[in-house]
Amino acid sequence: MGVLTLDEISQHKTAQSCWVIIRNTVYDVTDFLPDHPGGRRSILRFAGKDATTDFEEIHPPDTLEETLPESAKLGIVDIIGGRDTAGDETEKVEDANLAPEIPEDMLNIADIEDHASRTLSKKAWAYYFSASDDMRTKTYNNTIFNLVLFRPRIFRDITVVDTTARMLGFKTSLPVFVSPAALARLAHPDGEKAIARACGKQGILQIISNNASLRYPDIVSARVSNEQPFAFQLYVQNERARSEKQLRDVVKAGSKAVVLTLDAPTPGKREMDERLAREEARASGHVDEGEALSANSGRGKDTDGGIGRALFQGTAGDLVWDDLKWLRKQLPDDIKIVLKGLQTVEDVVLAAQQVDKTTGKALVDAVLLSNHGGRALEGSSPPLLVLEELRTYAPDVFRTLEVYIDGGIRRGTDVVKALCLGATQVGIGRPALMSLAGGFGEAGVSRVIQILREEIETAMRLLGALTIEQLGPQYVNTRQLDAILGPSPQAAAAAGALFKAKL
């Protein structure tokens, strides 16, 4: 490899000749532009310049070696005739690893989110905070908990409460897990590793995102003991062979479950994320009429939007129930299968009915009620409402499947309400990501988990419930929630049949 000056590199800043610097190494990515999952515009912003910071926030360390041919590596930067382009980035990473003390007045998850809004980069905040369309579904995921009221009991000895629970056969110290949440390195250099360490020390399970900013084995290597369990979120790819390789890799790395994500077969319209992407493109001067069009207009590429849209490039949109047989064949018998993104009673019942006809064993071990944190279909039902519909119309499924929910959880009381309505475990996503911000890293994630622990224990004591197993519908008033329940599956089916008969 040769030595290239900054002046030389800066001349190659077009789609016809695009060079970028990553960790003081110069790469010719011209031929890769059409194939980049994030669209060519996200690379052209850094044409002829240093892309180290943005690259490392999003991509696992070995991405370049896996993606580009050796011939794309042109040389190293002349740091004598110019400057060490990675120097500033290294300093930032080192500073970020010196975790500041978390202020004592950061008392709840809202405080954590407020801190993140002031310390995250614009790109990180837009990706983490954004949701579909007007973000009403994201908001409703949380506010719907206000429709459930507690019914506390008195004359109970609440000296000791036990918050231990189980998930997929594993004991957890809380009925809380970290839902799959992508690109944690946007908030902190340790990314998903920091979440893994916090989960291990706090005794809860982490579902590692398919779009994590670190490789699955690297994240698992941060576990605090060999017994710490992890699960892997799977987006099935159009090229099934890629997904099969992913599954082999995560099984080899010790994954205990695969969480098949079904609530986002295509990305929602996350306008905050997409708007920032366009602002950055205009600022860099690398935007043309075709690329400036909304990806949702039916014109232009799917990858011309923000980060969220780019991550869905290559995701299969043709999954059907029979694909569960394919998934089961890829996994050892002891690896559990969780379906994420179920939003109706009908689909949960169908999930419970999926059986391997050869062995007679169930194909699904658990379901995660989720609308993708409000990031997919605007106007979809909040998971808490689906949980109550399930309890009302199909209570038998709770004896067949473990039922989890995520989305909108901001208080320990939210967790307790979900448990009273039948949830086995409750997931948090954005709070885990945002708690990394401002250099907090692992300490921030631990703080979020500890906040929830204290709030759950307080709620249980005030309710008069001593264990997670004691929590049930007797502790809640759901009259307001029941008023907005959808029709029963039987009623909906009957209404549909009647409508067809009238045609």
C-alpha cells in the first residue's frame, strides 16, 4: 500500500471516483456505491474525507474485510504532510470510556431520556427517538397504561418481596428483559457490550439485535459468567443462505433462543430519521433529484431514507407460517423460538397451534406482543391492549406459551400492570439505548434496571403482593381498558362472513 496525502484523497469526492478514510486507511468504494445497504448517498457525504466516526458507530469492526475486496484498500494517510485523521476520533472514544458519575437527581427513565436528548448526536437521537408518521402509536404505547388502575390489598406482611421470575427456562432477577435495539454504538463506543455487562450483573436477559453495531460473538464475550443467557433477534433475509449462516454463528456463540421478528416486514415512515438524512445530504452537496425523493413515494430506492430504512435492505417480505418449519430445522432442539411482533389474538392462537407434525412438538415457545415501538404501522394496537384482549378472548394460550410485551415501558408500575394482565416478562428497548449516552455506558444501563427494580418492589409492596407469581387480575381495575377492546376473534370472523354473504 502507498502513502496518500489529504490533498490527493480530497480530489476523489464524486460518484465516479469515491475514496474515503477509515482509521487512517484509504479505501476506493466507487464500485460499492450501488450495493451499499444504506444507499450511495450515505457514503458520498464522506467522499474524499474521513468517515471513521460515522462508520464505527454503525458497523461491526470487521465489516470492511467482509465487504470490500483487498484491491479497494489503496494506502494509508500521510500524517506527516497532513494530520492524523483518526486522532480526534480516538480521543473521543477514550473520553467516552471514562464514565462520568450519574447525577443523583436522575431518578427515573424520563430523566435518562432527557439527558440523552441533550448529549446524543443529532443522528443518534433521530434514530433512537423516531417512530412512524406522527408518532402517535409510540406515545399511546405508554399512555395506555394510565387506563389500568391498581387495587391494593391491606394487612399483608410486605417486609420481603421477591422479584425473581423465569424466561425461556432461565431464572431472572426481574421480570424484565432488554428487547432487541439496534446500533447501540451510536450512544457509546462499548455499544451492546455495555448492555450485556449490565444485564449480566443485574440478572436479566438481553435479546441481541439483528442490526447490532457489534458482531454477536463479540457481544457475548462481554458476559459476566458462562451461565449468562442471550437470545438473538432474526430478520430473515431474501437470501435465505445468509440467514442460515447467521443462525449457525449465533448457535455456535451460545444463543439460547431465536426471536423471529414479524412486525416490520417493511420499514415504517420514520420522518425524523429520514429528514435528518436529507439535511446531511444537502449539507454535503451529494444529493440529486432522484435521491431527494421520499422513499415512500414509490420512486427512488428504499435505501434513500434514514438509518432505519437502510437497515431493512434485503429483509424478506414473503414469510408465511410454514417458514417456521424451516427455522426449526436450522436450530438444535434445545434452542427456543420466540415470535416477535404479534398484534392480534388470532395470530397468537395460530402461534400456539404450530406443531411439528413429525415429532408432535410445538414450534413456538413464546410470543412477544409488540408493534415495533411504534416504528412500523402507525395506528396499530398498543401491546398492553393486545395482552388484555388475549386474556379476555383466549386465556388458554397462557398455559401453552410464555407471553411477553414491550413498547412504552417507562415505570416499574407499567411492568407490574402488564404482569397482572398475564405477561411473563416485559421488555425495554429505547431506555437501554438512551442510558448509554453521555459516556454513562454500562453504568447507565445498570441505573435503568435498578430504577425499574426499585419501582417494581415498591409497587408490589403497596399492592400487597409478595412474589411475581402472586400478581394477577385481582390487583387491577381494567374497566377503562376493556371499553376499547376489539371484537373477539369469533365475532370478527362472523362479521366478516356476514359481510361477504351480503355481497
